[in-house]
Amino acid sequence: MPLLVSHSPTPIHMNIQKDAVVTLRYKVADATTGKLVDEGSTPMVYLHGGYENTFPKIEAALEGKAVGYQATLHLKPEDAFGERDESLMRTIPKSDFPPGVKVGGQLEGRNDQGQPQVYNVVKIKGPQVILDGNHPLAGKSLKFSFTVTGVRTATAEEIAHRHVHGEHGHHH
């Protein structure tokens, strides 16, 4: 009778594909000035495969890649947070402004279509407060540098909910 040798299982080496949960270590810089805008102090974890959990250009660059893959992408405004929309600027009287909110703070209001909109407080000028509903990185070209640190199959619940659960993902 032949001798059976037991092997310890080798870890499954998975490539990024639809319904994979991808973990990235990343940094984001303004492509024009080189200034770091996000140090990526916590990893980015997203559900891959068109769930709108990250920008399409990032997903396209990661398709088929595996743990250890590194790259730097240059994202134009239209590939990232979009162009600035000046119709999202608001000037309101300071008397309508909630107490305690300062420049750099955020308020929730409504845009011209009546949809909820988050506004950043950009300036307080005498009796007026200037609000900006654009994402702070709108209109900017970005340099997104990353390393893939994890790839796993998403759970059925994550796929049904269209986002990652658990550590660094969404919690219920």
C-alpha cells in the first residue's frame, strides 16, 4: 500500500474579478501641486464589479490583478469627483446659520432640484456665510497610488447589499 503524504493546503491566490472584496493601501495627491490630500490612514476596502463602490477607472486598472499589485493612476476630474458645479455655491445670511458651525464644517441642505445636498462652509464674510456643495476635490486631477493587500470572495450578503461588511466596510 502506498504511503499517503498529507500536504498543508496552499493559500488560494485569487485575482480581482466581479464580486471580489479588494483591500488597498493607498495615498491620494493633487496631481497639479503634488500635495497629499488623503494619506489613507485606514485601508480602502470595496466590492469589485460595477457596484459604484469606487471610481470605474480604478476598477478597470485592478481587474484581473492580485495581492501585491502596485500602481499609480492619474485621474482627471471626470474620472474622480467631477468638475466643479458653480450652481452648488450658496450665500446665506449669517442669521440663518446654525450656531457653532465654523469654516470647514458641513451643513445639510437642498440643491436646486430639492435633493439633499451636503454643503461645506468655505467662508464667513461679515453678515454672510458662503457654502459650497461641491466635493472638496471636485475639479482636481488626482494621483492615486495604491498596493493591493487583500482579495477575497464576497459573501452573498455583501453582494445582495452591494457593499462590503465588517472591518473597514459597512456595519449594520
